[in-house]
Amino acid sequence: MGPRVGLPAAGGVGSFHRHWRMSGKRCLNWILLDLGLPSDIDGASEGLAILRETLHLNPMAKVIVVTGNSDRAKAVAAIESGAYDFIEKPVQLEVLEDRASSARHTSPT
């Protein structure tokens, strides 16, 4: 069986918990997370909360965050919180494929 990949539902930590329960609480090898969804006043506080919760529930997951922030402060905060890597918007398919491949090859099977 190949690696499992998932996308947490947009809508904040509550939606993430619903998605986690619906997925059977399975461990995912890598996750793509948009720090700006859902939008909030701080720009990424909900995304960072989902990142922390994701890593709490699945510490081995490689979380690749997507950010639209022109300054890299939110991406750096995500890396400091345990994200595997980040990609800036607009996402280039080749970059996403490269980062996903890297995450997949460093994840336990």
C-alpha cells in the first residue's frame, strides 16, 4: 500500500477535528495546509492552530504549509511550530510535486 495523503478541511480547528474523526483517525504521511484558510484577523492564527493540532495528533506527518503572505513571517512561524516545509502562493505545480515527493520519501512507511 502506498503512502496516505490527506487535506484537512477548511473551516478552522473545529472542521479539522470533524475531518479527523471522519477519516478514521488514520495517520497521514504528508498534509498540505493553507495557513490562510479560513481567513482570520491575524492572517494565519487558525492555520497555525491547525498545524499544531495536526502534529499533536500525528507527530510523524510532514505538513507542507501554503502561504500567501509576501513577508515570510507566517511561514517561519509555521516551520518553528513543526511544519516540514512551505510553499508560497501562487503554488507552482512543479514545486508542489517536488516538496510532496521529498516529504513522502522522508516519511515512515
